[in-house]
Amino acid sequence: MIVSCKGLTIFNTDGSVTYESAETLEHIITAHGHFPDKRAGKKGNEPENVEYATYGEKKFMFIGSERSSVVLVYSIADNADPEFIQLLPAAVKPEGLLVIPERNLFVAAGEKDDRGDKIRSALSIYQLQEKAPNYPSIVFSRAENELPTGWGALSGLSMDLQDDNIAYTVKDSFYDSSSILKIDIAKVPALITNDIRLTDTNGKLAAVDASLVNGDADMSVNLDPEGITTSANGGFWIASEGKGSIGSTTKPFKFENMLVHTSSTGVIEEVVTLPTEVSKRQLQFGFEGVASVMDGNTEILYVAFQRTWEGDTENHVRIGQYNTFTAEWAFFYYPLDAIESANGGWVGLSDTTYLGNDEFMVIERDNQAGPDAAIKRLYKFTVTGLTPLIDDGNDTTAYPIINKKLVEDLMGNLAASGGLTLEKIEGIAVTADGTVLVVNDNDGVDDSNGETQLLRLKNIL
């Protein structure tokens, strides 16, 4: 057996070829959300090594993909027809593979260690067991021989308003073309069944910032979608994070934070930006989550900012309230937890979801991973009795401060997989039976092992 830059070839001892994988390794990795898109024009997933062993009466082949940070497991009952059975997430760049069949174990060594990039080298130890695998938790659904659609860098989550088995998520700006992914959560693993590309055929986004429209035939767009909520008035609202900081030379301003309303087919119908007095304070970390609340016939949107902006009270972030009827913005303050990681970093918000009766839930997290991670938490808060204030550019310290209550510390849930703690816990939704769904952003497999975990947390609300 030998691995090449993108595939696998199996030989007989006389040198004749019995099997050639062609592009199938790439297709499997893509369907699992592990394809390193930035390497597409180079060596792709880069299978670096292969191991073979007999476990009892079963023959297995293991292929380590350096750039996708996974190990593909095949059953070798027939050398001419190996059967793919499982994909194992590993630490970044699994260069060394070791089979230990006498103990039903297999080991992969991840070579990359860069604390600044939140990457730590690790040994991943797997045990052969007679039960369903716990990975992947989400995969692209495709018919046999159908090419998969690439996905990754998942951010917000939202439930369908009519079908309790359907959720939606968005891919962030890692990918040049923004889209909404439809997910069948009734299945395990959950299945991505549709990729709804966002388009600006009505020119709504171009009227605000033409640089974000790709200009191709279908008018696709390149936003930074971080949050999504289904709208009772039809379609979706997407929270698109701005890029750059006002007045910065290292991270110069590129575009504004926006709320974008789309049809159910992804056509942009409305674009909302912040008031001038707020947008002129923009820092790099803006809109992260959005939740929709109906007040009679009026839709009110609540938007979670990730980090403190210029002029805001220290360690407080904004929860914005946007009235779609009056087109007015007002703001609350959310108090952040103090930094707890030994590696420092920062603490901020990710997604938010509406629980009913003026109550919301948010993800609060630090920007640390692996052994440096400390804060990955779910909090809930209520706005009952609080009146948000309009920002007139004067006294932002007068914003009402939200009281929060811990729902769940996710550190234990994230550790349950046995891997390194994931950094970017970014999407949250609640199903009809009260199960809390949580998903992470895998950074498009760029300086990341590409692992995506869809957690299903029961009985925590």
C-alpha cells in the first residue's frame, strides 16, 4: 500500500495495482467537513502515512491525512475493494500512526504545537469497540457516487418554525460565498441536506456595500455570517459581523456589521446597519448572534455583540435590540466573566437564542483551546423590567445591565469526546422537546484539526 499526494494505491507483491482510490478520499473528507479548502489548489488533504493490521479476524487499514487532521479507517476483507467504515478526528497534522491490535488500540500522533494558534500536539488513542461511532456528529448527506458539497466554519444555529426536525446554520467568511445550511437533526449523525446560497439579485446589499457582492452570474455574496434566526414573517435574519476596527492600522476597517433578511431561498431582501453613533466605534469583533421575537405583528431582533467596543464599559458587551417596524436600535449591557485561562486571551459572546417570555440564552466563551480553555458556558438572562437605551453618542454607561444565570458549563461536555477542548463554540438552538443544540466553528480546517461537534444537551433548561 502507498499513499500519494491525494489518494491511496494498493499493490500486489508482484507490483500490479489492485485498487486505486482516485478522488474518493477527498470526497469522504469533504462530506465530513474536514476538507482544507485553502489547500485545494495544492496537495489537498495530503495523506501522509498508512498502517495495516489484523484485529481478531478483522483486517483494517488506517490512512492519516496531514492537512485534514483525520484518520480514515477501511475494512480490508478484499484487497481489491477496501470498504470505508469510519473517519477519526485527530490532533493537528497526524504524522505518526501506530497499530496495537493485541490491545484493540490504534494511536495517531499530531505533530503541530503552537500555543499562539491554540494548537497543542497530542497523542490520540482509539479503541476498537462493537458499537456505533461517536464521530461524526454532523455530515453532508449525499447519494452513492454523488459529489459532496464542501462545508465547515459553522456559526449560528436556528430551528425551523414548522418542522421540529430541521435546523439551520451558516458558514462564516472563511468561504468566499455565503450560504445557509439546512440540517436534518432527526438523524444521528445529523445530515446537511441543502446548501442555500445567499444572492443579491435585488441589489439590496450592493446598495449598502457593493464590495461584498461577488459579481458572478448568480450574484453570490461574501458576508461574514455569524448568527441566524428563522423569521415568523418568512425567510431568515442573518447577523453578519463587520470586518476591521475604526482608526486601526493593523486591522483597518473593511465593512460594517449588518442584519440581513433573506427569503427562504437565500435572496437578500433587506439590509440593516447600525446607527452612525454606534458604527463609528466599531472594533474587530462585532455581531455574533441574533434572535427573533414577535411583539404582536412587529418583529424585534436581539443581537449579541462579541466583545466590548470603543467607549463601552469595560468587560461589558452590547445586546442590541432592533425594531423592524420603527427601524430603531436600542441597547442593553451584558456583563462578561473575567478571564480565567492561564494563557490569557479574551472572553466574549457567541450565539443567542430566544427561550420565550422575554428570556434568552447565550454562549459565553474565551478564545482558548485544548488545556488552555477555561470558559465555554451557557447563560440565560431576561429583559423583563429593563428598558434599552438609544445610543446618542453621549453616556453609554447608562445602558441597563442584564443579570445572567448559569445554565451549563460546557467544559465537561466538550471533554467527553476525549479530544482537545474546541475553541470556537459558536452556535446554539433549542428543539421542541427542550434539547439544547450547540455547534462549534472549525475555522475551515485552517490552523485547526477541523473537528465539528454538534452537542445535544438534554434536561439542562
